[in-house]
Amino acid sequence: MVAFAGGARTEDAHLIDDEGQLLPVNGIEEYLFTALGASRGGDALHRVGITYHVVGVLGGQSSGKSTLLNCLFGTKFQTMDETKRRGQTTKGAFISRANFEVLCGDDGEMDAGASALMESCAGKSLPLFVVDFEGTDGFERGEDQSFERQLSLFALSVADVLLINMWAVDVGRFNAANMSLLRTIFEVNLQLFSHDSYTKEEKPTLLVVLRDFTEVETRTHFETVRKSFDKIWDNIVKPEAFKDSTIDTLFDLRYHVLPHFKLQRAAFDKEMAKFRQWFYLSTCDEYLFHTRGMFRGVPLDGIPSYLSSCWEMIRKSKDLDIPTQREMLARHRCLEVKKQILQLFTEFCSNYTERLQRGDLVTHLTSLLERDVDDKLRDFHQQTRLYRVDIVQKTEAELEEELLKVELKLVGEYAKFISSKVLEELETAVSGTVDGALRWLLHQAQSIPFLSAEAGDAGGGTEYISHVKSVERASSNDVYITDNETCNALVHSFWKRLCRAIQAEIELLYCDYSQQHQSQRESQTLNLYDRYASLVAEDPALQEAIAHVVLDAVFQKVSRRFASMAENAAETIHQAFEGVLNRNQDGTVRFFHTTKALQRIEPQARQAGLVLLGCLLYYRVRVVADRVVYKLEDTDGLSRAAVHLLGERRKLIVRENSEEQKFFLHYATISEAPRYPIGAPVAETDSADTSDNFVDRDCVLLSQQAVQRAFDLYTQKCEFTMQLQLRSIESEKQNLPAWVLPVLLLLGWNEIWYVLSSPVLFVVVVIIAAVFLRGFLLTQWAIFEETGPTCVVVGVRVVVQQIRNIYKALAPRIPDDVKSNVARHRDPGSFSDVTAPAVGTSWPYAAAEPTVLLPLQLPPLSHGD
């Protein structure tokens, strides 16, 4: 530790003026830097730490206090000129640094060895600051003792050693010996010790200096002084905790005598040289400072704020609590250092932000930031290590948290920049996932059978009838009773499948810290990051942040799409109706040859549209925290940012609390508007977790009026579409009159005979007729499929299918041995198969979901010929 004992000689500073105003904090700091011979703004005060001491002096006015300090410490406090006047010289308090070196050559009787020893020890001693306080019992203050009490309390709050300057001839007197001052000192120190947080080790040294002592024996005078002290102590009203205590509980009492300053100057100087060793020579038996640090434990760089805080409390006549003041100082200093370090780190991060704006991305960003954070935390600990440990640790934790926030902000900006490229790659896949989920929904919705009239009247939903029979039975009275329970279960299954499919796309972006899957996942996500793949692969925190940004973006994109669909609900469900009506379940275009087939498929198409309307009622996807638990060895070596982001990992789930499971449309028939769910408690915001029994208002896409309006428009559009389809079927009917064929045979008999008599021409005509006959037969078969008995149609289809299987077995196709291992996201046109039955659900309908096509939508035979 550098002592700065050999610093430049400085004058004293007026610490407290005669009006009671303390020198400002920056003024005290400036003086301390000057006293240490260091430039302002450096770390000189910090390097000193608590390895310094403070000595103060109290005594009566014009009793020679300043003279004593100047002779003892080499200071230059102003002293009284007796030839001009007697009165107050020191006003308030002055502070100066002890300068023992200047005294080395002043003692005429000191030999060279002693002088060299003093100079060596003084050069190695710790900084010692001396405070000269205003004298008591002065004419200028009169009977006002409040300022005297304030100065005494201030002296006890800062001084390791408090010199009591007393004339030897006044020993045994009360007023002349300034015993009122001692009473004040005892009372204010007792006030300090009364606090629960005060420790008994923090007691100052009270050094009584008897001036102009001309006797030989000192013991009698010391005993008299001690008796006077004990008498004052006994007369003080003490708290219960100190009722049986002695004065030694509060002070370490020491005594010393000095010869007459004028009459015995040589003896005075000699005794002063010995007395001086008490303050700088650690090998001296009477050495006063048994610890290297200031007994209050206040670092030198915090002493300006400490003095200011103590004096402010004293001036306001508030109860001064030294431990509390140290705590306040520690908190103030820690916050000050924290603010400086946080500002430096923010400026450090702003450089990378500017480079990012120029498109210059830095590799190993998180590693660079982590190293700087470690440096900043070490710097903070170095600057605050001398303050209260609990406050330092608490502030250090706060600093680390705020540094992490700044780091995460920069990593987030990098993630937003790179995620724009990732979203371009995922946009097609996510859109395809939603489209695939909608196709699956319509596929399943048109497969839900209608209920029988008896089951519908009874309010049950378990008595099913086949698709054909349900339509035929209902067509007689034009009432199609929908299975409400199954339809709502299908709506829930749709959201669950969609949520899992989107989550599967996003999970490819997250880091997998388990070793068995990490390399495989990294290889699957290379192309997602485009030209930033290598940069992301080397930075787990950045990869985790990108996944967070992409998750939010995808969630918003999907929610906006469904909100847009809900705004045009009538048009959306009508398009679904047309899709089911005009396309087979395998995606091929459907052609109707008879009105009977059209009317048979219409109820199923209408039901599919209504099920989609139920999906548009409420947006059932939400983002929640993903409670992923990793082993310590899996996350070992990760940066703070990576660990933090890993703890904030989220996932998509389906909203399904008790109220949301009831928030579905109630279906009756396809000709009636679904009944809106009424009575569910609706929350204003999405702040509740999944266990809260509320329906989130922000996720309700359709109001009751919107559902009714959408159904009315949907019904009108469906009826118009059906009219167009019926007109198209009627226009395609071309039946020739019965008399046409006999007339053709009669009028064309000559031509027919000519063809029959020519073998070549006959073969050509037969081939042409066979081609046209095939088309005619296929058309008639399609009509028969739509109008014929179901048992006959199914039987013929089974026979034809068996013939096809035999043909394929005899003439198998060449297998494709090349199998692609490319991840789904590498082909933007491909998306996850949400129709796969492997995706499970906890709802009862999922186990009975049909996976076969409707019997009515069998592909025509012409497709296989």
C-alpha cells in the first residue's frame, strides 16, 4: 500500500467555518488529493483505503492547541500572537496532514542516528491527518454551547485519537480545566454507543496532555484527572445498558505531560520528540495505532461523503449513528462506483451497436461481452472491498444484473438483425403448416356423421348413423343435426395440432445442450441462418436470443392471420365450403353428374364451414415459460446471457383452463346459427397463467353479433353456390330423342353396309367406336355411383380394387432408393404433416378420429385406367 508520506507540503484547509458550514465534498476531495501529492481524478485515495489515521484536538480557547499540533506534527495552523491580542484564533475546524519529515532536523539535541531513524519511520508511516477544532469557553460564543457540542460529536465521529489539551496547574479544577468539555465529550460518545449496531471495539483514544508540567512525579496528577473523569461519569444520566459501566467502556484513556513551552524549551522539544513517536513509530511501547486502518473503517475515498453526512445529521440535531453513517457511506460509494462502471460498459456496448448499424457483425460477441463484464465486476470489487461486505455484495449482485441487462439488450439487437433472415426461411413453412392444419380440419369435419333425429331430440350425442343414411334420412325433412361434442373436440384438436406443428418448427432453432442430440440439431439448422450460420454456431446465447425473437414473430404472424380470417369470417368459411364441395378429400377436382350427388355432399360441406367458424371464435394459442431442466454438466461453461436466456425459454401451448374448455360454439343443426357461449368470465389482459379460470378478452376473435352476421352471410353464399352448381349440372345433360337412332339406321344403311364389307374400314370404325364407348361407359358409371344402391357400388369398387392390386403385384413400379435426409426447413415449399395421426391429443374425440375417406367421395374408375 502506498503511503504518500513523502508527498508535497500542503497548507491546512478550513474544514468547518465559523458559521458552521462544512467544506463541500469536492473541496474535501481536492484537499486530500493535494495532501497526498496526487493529481485529482486518479486512484490515489482508493489506494490508501483505510490505512490512514485522524487525530483531533479539543481544549479551551487560547490554551495552545494549535501550537501543540504544530510542534507535534509539523503542521502550520495559525497561532495566537500574544503581543497583539488574546482571543479566538481557530474558528470552526481546520485540517492538515502531519509532516514528520520537516521535523527531522529541528531537534537540536537529537543525534544523527535518531534523526535518521525518525526520517525512515516517518517516510514509511501511514498518512496522518490532524484536525484543529475551535476552543471552548470563548468570549465569541458566550454561553451558547450548542456549537461546542456539535464539534465534539463531529470529532468523536472521525478521530482515532482525541487530544485533550489541559494546563497542569488547572488539574483538580472544574471550570479552568474545562471539565464541562469533558462532560460533553462523555455524553456524546455515550450517545454513539447507545445504538444497537455500535460495536465495543470502536472506541476512540482519549489522550490527556498536561501542558507546562514542572513537577517530577506525574502519578498524582494522573490520578486526580481520573477522579475528575469518574465524577463526571457518575453524574451523567446513562442508559440502562451502561448503568454499571465505567468510563473505560467508552474510551481508551491515555495521559502524557509536557514541560513548559517557554521556560523549559529544550526539555519541551526533547519530550516532544519522544511524544511524537507515539504517532509514527510502530515499535514504540506507547504507539497509539494498534491497527493499520482508521478505527471507524471509512476508506479515504469515502471520507468526504462520510464527513458531509455526519455533519449534516449533527447540524439538524438528529441522533447520530456512526454504523448507520458507515452503512449510508458504503451504499453511496457502491452506488457511485456502480454508476460509473455501468456507464463504461454501456459505452463499450454502444460501439458494437454502431458496428451493427453499419452491417459489421462481430464474431464471439457474447464471449467478448462476458470478459468485459468480469473485468467490470473485478473493478467494482477492488474499489469497494473496504466497505461493508453485505452492502458491497448486494450492490455487486445488482450491478451484475444490470450489466447483464445491457448485454442482453445488445445480444437482442443482434438477434433481431439475424432473425429477419430466419423468418424469411420459415415464413413459407409456417404458412404451409397453417394451411395443412386447415386442410386437416376440413378433412375431418366433413367426416363427422350427423345425429339421428331421436338422438338430437333427446339431447344426446352418442347415437351415430352412417354418412349416407344420415344424409338420406335427414333429406326427407331437411334437418341435419350436428354432433356438438364431436365438433368442439375437433376444434380443440385442430388448435392442438397446429400448436405442436408450429412448435416443432421453432424448436429447431433452440440450442439442445444434451450431447447426444446437439450435433444432429446443429446440422439441421445450418441453412436457416443463411450467411450468419457460422457466427450463430459459435455463440449459444445469440442462437437462444434468435429463437426467442422468432418465436414472438411467428406467434404474432399466426395470430394476425387468424384475426384477419375472423374479420372476414363469412368469406373464410364460405371458401372452406366451396373447397369441400368442389374437391375430393385427396385434393382432386370433384365433378357432379347428378343433382342427387350434389345435394348429398352439401350438408357435409356446410358442417365443415361451421366447424371452421368455431375455430375462429377464440385464438387458443399462447406463449408460456418452458420449464426445461438441464443438468449442471449440460450448461457448464455457458455465459451469463446464455444461462439467463435458457431460463426464459418459452413454448407454445393451447389455452385450456376450465373456462376456456367451455368457451365453444354450441351446434344444433346446419341450418341454425351456432349458439354463442355466454356466462364465461372474461379477463381484461393476458396476465393470468393457464390455471386462472378466465377467458382472455384479447383472444376472443368473434362477438355474438359477429357470429350471427357471419352465419347469415354464409348461408346466403352457400345457397348461391348451390344454385350455380345445379345450373351447371342441368346444362350438361344431353339426352337424344328415342326416334333418332332408328332414323340413323334407316338413312345410313348403305354406309353401314359399306363399312361392314370393308375389313380395314371396319377395324378403324370399331376402334373409334370403342374409344367413344369407353368415355360413355365411364360417364354412365359415374352417374351410377352417384345414384345407384350403395351396396352394389361398394361391391364393384372392391372387385376393381382387387384387380388393380393383382396388376401392381405382377408389374411393380421401380422403387426410388434415394432417400433425402434434408430437414424440412431446407425446402421452403414443404411443411410439417399436421394430418399425421401420430400427433396425439387428450380430448376424447381424438381416439376416434376417422382416418378414412368418406364413402361418397371415392375417386372415379377413370383415374386408374
